[in-house]
Amino acid sequence: MTLPFDLSLFQIIFIASLIFVGSSVQGVLGFGFAVIASPIVVQIEPLLVPQLLSLLGLPLAIRIFAREKSRVDFGSVKPLIWGRLLGGPLGLYLLFLLSEKYLSISVGGIVFFAGIASYFGWTINKTRINSLIAGTLSGVFGMIAAIGGPPVALLYRNSEPEEFRPSLNSVFTIGIIITLTLLTITGRIYLDHIYMFLINIPFVFLGIRLSSVLFSKISQKVIATSVTYFSIASGLYVILRNLI
């Protein structure tokens, strides 16, 4: 029996484990799914990024958004969504240009940037123009690496988690739909992506279920700090691995 993308059984189990952990973290923090999974998955099979993570990220984002949608300020979210509309096609253009090596380096760079921004607590004012720029960068990053969170997170750094999580995931929901639409139109989603989606989607929902337990058991600060250090280390590793 041939497995999707000729992956080994161990690789599929390992990817499913990453999906489970990433989904749990995103359920608590509002982000972290692709930041955890993308730098490792792209080293296993570059064709899985951004396709698989976008397919899995959509129901994850919808579930978290639906859980806390009453706290979303849709007025501040609109410029971010317009930005995703601008950034998606630009990211797709870059995706066509990048070889597997430079795709991996780009993923590593985006993850490393996310970690450094979190470590130093970078933030930007939540103005309409800043939101539009952040949304555009989110669209580019989302198309290249399925990691659209870091630019948006800079806007919401000082927001309460109860506002941050659903707002971020409302942007993710629309943004991922844009990403998947463009990937489908250009023929970059294959049958094996669908097989991998079906294999891994149960682990997304298990991760969301676990996140509901983690809300009251583990400090969000502890989880966020762990994701920050993981992002810096994994992003740097991916960059160096492909340069040396």
C-alpha cells in the first residue's frame, strides 16, 4: 500500500502528533498551530506546506472563532481581511517562484521572525493602515508557509486573550479560504493532500478538545513562552539546515 506523498508510516504518525500539539496550543493561545507544525513538516515533505496546514487550519480557526465570536470587534478586523485579499495573490506569485530549498528557508525565516517578535514583545498601533499592512503580510506569509498569525499578533499584543483569540481566528478563517481558493484555482492541491487531510483532521479536533482542558490547567503565559522559544529554535534550525 502506497501512502500519500510516499511518506513512511512513521512520518505520518509524527506529522499527526505535530498537528495534535499545534491544535491544542492554538486552542489556548489563538495561534501556534502552523508555527509549530510548518517548520518541521516542510522538512519532511515541502509539498505539504502550505496546502495541508491550510486545509487543517480552516476547521480549527472556525471552531475557535465560533467558540468566542461575541468578543470580536469586526470593525477593526475588516482592514486585516482586505489585506489578506491583497497578500494572497502576492504570496501565490512568490510560491511559484520559490524552489523547495528557498521555500524551506522562507518558512524558517517566518517562524524565526514570529519567535523574535514575541520574545522582544514587539507591537504596533492598531490603526487602519497598520491593519491593512499587517493583513497583507499575513496573506503573503499564509500562502508561503500557512503562518498568517505573526503580523496580526503584533497588532493585538496588548489585547486581552478573550479578544485576541477570536479576532485572530476570524482573520484566519477568511484568510485560509482565500489561500485555499487560490491554490485550488491554480491546481496546487492534489488528491494526496485530501488523503492527508482526512488522516489528520481527527487530531485537530482532539487537540481542540484538549485545549478546553488546558484553559484551566496550564498558564497561558507558560504555553506562549514555550511556543516563543520553539519558534526561535526551529526557525533557525530550518534556515541553517538549508543554507549549510
